Amino acid sequence: MNGLLETVRQAAAPHGLNLVAAIPAHRYDSAVTENMCARSIDPNCRSLVVIGNGGGSFWRCFTEYAARRPGWHDRQNPLDDFTREIVEGSVAPVVQASGMRCSPVYPFVSDGPTLNFMELARLAGLAGPSIIGVVVHPVFGPWIALRAALLTDAALDAPGDAVGFDPCPSCGPRSCVSSCPAGAIAFPAGWDIRECLTYRVEAEADCTPRCHARAGCVLGPEHRYPDDELAYHQMRALRVMRPYYKTHIRTRPS
């Protein structure tokens, strides 16, 4: 089965999906709540193949793909749609061609069953926790993202190099803390969501180009996302933050 995982890596890599690992379903399911279990989505799932990207190669592949398809950027979720195209058109088929069942699951799904992708990344050895609210990789630092998981009946157990990776407690500079203009990062408390959202909504322009705390992380600065990708993700995040802030945080009348 190690050959199957290598085939998945070869299918994913040309599209910038350069992080792939696999974990037995029972190991993941035992660490998460029932509604996030793989067996809740596919009772016959034996393994999860986790697929992500580190650095800016996935974004470059996306921009090249969209440039060849007029109107792609006008879609409601162009990057998510690109992810589906690649996973379901190029990656999942190689698993199915081997005779194994394969069901893709995505972290951006909000109207159906999904997985705890941050916990999945940690357990599968693709990333470790951080105080800035995102997972981090030993090489790529915070410049990674989990794009999909394939639920399969193949028996796979191939964790990545980040098993047990937990860099923040031993980090000397902790420059992410001083970089955050909202004062929303602290050690050991971590990311203060309320402070972050309040600042993002009320002082929008200051964090529009990038998350300053993420950019301040000492890990993998050479792999930082391109500026247009940073702005894209910040814009998408702000769209979600505004209604949440209005409903759950803002107390004074508008």
C-alpha cells in the first residue's frame, strides 16, 4: 500500500499539493468528537489520506488554471472549486484505479459532514499546533493549508515528518506576539479570537494585506505565500468575520 500513497503524491504534486500523509481511521476517530469521525461519513473507511500544500506552489497552479478559464475568478469560491477539480479529477481517480474506494472530504464544506482537519494534520504528522491559530510545518512554517482528505478502504499508515512537532513553547523570539497590532496573540494563551475579530472588523485596512502575526512567525519565512494570495485569504476571512462580529461580539449600537 505504500506504493498507492506514492502514486497519490505523484498525482498531487504537479498541482502544488506537496503535503500528503495517511493515517488509520481508528487512530483519528479516537481523538475527535463523534460528529467529526470518519466513520460518521463512511462507516467502511479504514484510512484517511490527508492532502495539503506548503508554500506558494498551489496558488501559482491555481492562478495559471484560472487564467486559462475566463470567468473563473468570478465564481463565489474560485480556489475551493479549483481544489475540487484537482482532487476529484486528478488525485482521487488514482486511488479508484487501484480498486480501492475513495471519498473526498474538504475543510471548506459548511453544509455537510466534515472532519477536524487541524487535529487530522497533527495526528497524520503534517503539522503541529501554534499560538497563532493555524497549524505549522517544520519546513513551511505557517504557510501551509489542508485542502482535502480521502476516505478510503485501503489500509494505510504513513505519517509525515511533523509527528509531535510543537514549536511554540521553545520559541525564543515569539515575534508573532509583537507583530500582531491587535494584541491578539499571547503565550501560552494563544490566539484571542474575540480581540482578533474586533480589530479586523473595526480597523480593517491594517490587516487587509496579510495577517501580521502569521507573517511574523520565525518558521519558514522563505515559503511565505505571494502577496495576492495573502490578500485573497484575508478578504475571504473578513467576509466570515463581519457577520460573526455583528451577531456575537459587537455590543454597542451601530
